[in-house]
Amino acid sequence: MTTPAGQLSEPEDVALKQLYDDFDRAALMPLWTQREEMMSLVPSPGAVPACWRWATLFPLASRAGELVPVGRGGERRAIALANPGIPGRPFTTATLWAAIQFLGPHESAPAHRHSQTAFRFVVEGEGVWTNVDGDAVAMRRGDLLLTPSWHFHEHHNTTDKPMAWLDGLDIPLVHQLDAGFFELGPDTLTTAATPARSVSERLWGHPGLLPAAMPARPNSPLMAYRWIHTDAALSDQLACEAEGVPATVEPGHGAVRFTNPTTGGDVLRTIRTEMHRLRAGVTTTRVRTVGSSVWQVFEGSGTVYVADQSFEVATGDVVAVPSWQKLTIEATTGLDLFRFGDDPVYEALGLARTVRGEDGTR
């Protein structure tokens, strides 16, 4: 027990103890005993740096595919990446939820919707369509697929092979805000269509061209961001850098942000999504950011340094970066990484802060 009063006499000490007991009975808590925890000098997240290996994730998801059915109740065969610093919760960071979702051959996951915002990122495989409000959207390697808040969505696998992908949601954030809602949709598929291009792509997927008759949307109306476009954008960015045109984040480090075509802002109101490409041998400048992020290796190998930990990573591996933890990435080979973070939330609240290059590169 500490007080700003310094040394107390015995009668005062007894009286102070009685005061604290009375505080407890009245459901009160004095700031002076909590200030260092509640108002720390710098962010002190409960989540810790953590790494999950694709070589572990996929076999475990496959075993779940053999033993755990998909259907009403559990709804999805999704396995959360639970941060060791947040015991008992399926949270990857304080605000972000990441999971591997597995859908077996010819399986369907029933429709539902919720207030939580979601996306899917595909490391390998194809043959699954996700229907978002009835619009059938193909899922393929390298694609980013969106499911904004309150959009009905269902999945169906049209092939003889299973498929797994990364799910990202703002479940912990919505949970802390007591804002979670969930609603079931039809028990059977709303559509079994398998178009090469979804309606959203046909309407909103033309660079620089938007339907004049449709208003701006708070979340992107484009439900699929295709790898062919992401790959080309990163390749051109690094090629322009090599030609002397300043286009990259830093030498040898290209990055693109997925954006809402109607506003130019983030594709989702609470989640930022990006793709990064590092040339072999590049080490990124050390950065610290208020807010957390999750990184998945799409292709290549390297080392991710978070705070005082280092993780050697390869294709499919996932790394959690808690708030205000120093991050550096070192590319052994050419390295492509998908990143998602809670940046839009902190920016909207005026709490965003980033420091680069502090204390050298490692």
C-alpha cells in the first residue's frame, strides 16, 4: 500500500487501513494506488510477441477437419491463435483475432453475420467460394477477401481437396466495447454459384473507375483484392526504385495498402491491411507503433525481431506484434509478408504514434 503522505503514525495507519476497507465496501478504488498500472509512462501490453508455425497449424487444422464437423453451433472450423500473454482468451493481440480456418472437400459453412469485421487471406490453395451477402467470391492463393461488419457470409468448397486460410477479425476490440451481435442466416447455401469474377469485382474492381450512381461506403464494397494485382504493384514499385524513382518505404522494401475505392481509406473501418515485399538481404528500419499488428509470411524466409525476441520465419508462419514493441524484419530470401493491424481505430481516436529508427536497426 502506498500513499503520497509518506510515513504515517500508528493511529493514522489504522485509520488509513479503515479508509481502504471502506473504499472496498463502497466499490471504490483510489487512483494513487493504480496510477502506474492504469497510466503507465509508455504502453505496457498484456499480449507478448508470439509466433505460430504453418508447419504446426496446417496439420492440426487437418486433424480437426477429420474430427470436428462444420455446422450450426460451432459454425466454423476456425482455430484461434491465442496469445500466451492473454491466458484463457482466444485473442492474438488485445484488439485482433487471427485464426486458421479449415474447410474439407465439398463442405459448406452455413451463413451468419455479426457486428465484428472480418477478412480472409489465402496462403495456398483454391476452390472455395465465400458468398458475401449472396455474392459468390472465389478464394485463391494470395487473395484478400473481405467480410465487413453485418454482411451475411458462407463458404463452400467445390473440390476434392481441403483448403485452409487465415481469418482476421476485430473480435477482442468488439468484445471489450460490449458491442458484439451475432445472427444466423439460412441453413442451406444461398447460392452454389462459382463465377470467376464476383459482382463486387465487376462493379468496383476497375482501377480509378467507380460507378457514378453509387455512393461512398464506410467499408470497401470490393470484396476481393486479387494477388495478380498485388504482385504487379509490388514488382513495379521495386522496379521503379531500381530506376531511381522514389517509390518504396525504404531501400529494398516495397509495400502497398489495400484501400476502399470509394474513399481512398482503409478497406475496413477497424482493420488496416497491407502487403510488404523485401529484397533478399534487406533489413527494415526498427519501428514502434501504438496499436498491434499480425504478420503472415506469404512467401520466402527471414527473421522477425519483436522487442527482445527473434523468430525465424518461412511461408505461412504468423507473428503477433503487440503495441509499442520494437519491430525489425530481416529478409534471408526475397520475402513477401501480409500485415493487418488496428491502425484505423487508433487514428480515429487520436492515439496513433509511430517512431522509426530508434536505437539503430536492431
